[in-house]
Amino acid sequence: MTTIEIILLLVGCVFMIGSFFISEKLSSSELNKIAELSEDELKKIIEREVNNAGTQMDDVIEQKIEEAGEQAERAMEKESNEQIMQIHEYSETVMESMKKTHDEIMFLYSMLNDKHTEMTSMTGDLQRLAADIRNLQENMSAKAGTSIRKPVAESNVAQQPVMKQNAVVQPMTETIDVQPEPEVQVNRFQEIQEPEQKTEKPETADAQGMSNDMILKLYEQGLSKVEIAKQLGRGLGEVNLVIELYKGDENL
């Protein structure tokens, strides 16, 4: 029941109870006047209560609308803040990944430049070595040709009288002894180079083994492949190969 209905019931009860006490003392005209007055009062009371109820309803509706708007605004702000935080975290992750990829690319580019410089230097060394070998061969060929021409000239002189032949015999023997010298020099040069090549191979193998052990040690310590390649100055593919072989041995 609403407030208006309760008030109307109370007023009706009051008038009904009062009618029992007043009906004997009042005339019918007076009762009519009282009824008219009561009707006017009831209308005024009803109108006043209706207006009050309408005002209260408007206030309640406005309050509920404001509360709903505030709740919706807070929920939207909360949702938007969460979305902004997620986008910010995702953007940071993307930027870190891009930076890491950029660093890896720059490292590989630097390694390629270093390898290109080494290859250029090695090519120059090989060209100089080839030029030195050609010069040495030309010198040896020139010396060999000179030693051959001397016996031919002396053999022509040997056809002269015997007295001149005896005088020329000694230089012939000297030229014959000089002829094998280039071969001796070549053999000595080869003998000097062969021990150097033999000694270099074990050193290279030992260094390679130590470098592979260092790669595995750093990998077990938790370093990434790129960091290992940077620290040891090795190629990224070589580091990957050593680690994959190590994993294969563990699986066996």
C-alpha cells in the first residue's frame, strides 16, 4: 500500500467514527456542508500527496540515473585502464623483441664485415705469397739456365788443343757442382715448410676443442647463443652446430 492509500483510509475511518457522535447533534444540511468540506480537504490532501509522491519519484529516478551513470562511468574507466595497461605491456614486449632482433642483426652484420676483412687480408697474403713463389721459381730457373749454359761453352772450348783443355777442366767441375744447388734449396724450403704445417694442425685442433668446450660451458651457464657468439668471436651458425651436436650426444 502506498502512503496516499494509507492516509485516505485513516481519514475515512476518522470521518466514519466521528459521524456516529455528530449525527445526532447536527442537521442534514450541516452534515452536507461537512461532507463537502471533507471532500475538498480530501482532494487537497490527495493532490498534495500526489505532488509530493511525484516529486519523490522524480528525485528517486534522478538519483538512480545518476548512480547508474556513475557506476557505468567507473566500470568504463576501469576497463579502459586495463586495456591501456595491456596495450602498454604488449608494446613494451614488441619493442624489446625488435631491439633484440636489431642487436642480433647488427652483430651478424659486424661479423660479416670482420669475415670480409679477414678474407680480403688473407687473399692479399696469398697473392703476395704466390708472387714470391713465382719470383723464386724464376730465380731458380734463371740460375739453372746459367749453370747449363756454362758447361756448353766450356765443351766448345774443350775442342781446342789439349793444353787449353787442361786449363778449362777445373771450371767445368765447378759448374757441375753448382748445377744441383737449386734443387737443394727447394728441398730445404720444403723441409722447412712441412714441419710448420705439421705443428700448426695440432695447435688448431686443440684450440678448436677448447673453444667448443667453452661454448658448451657458457651454454650450460644460461647464456644465449648470440651472447656466446659475441663473447667468443665465433659465428652464430658454428655455435648452433656445437650446441646441437652436444644435445644429440646427451639424447643418445
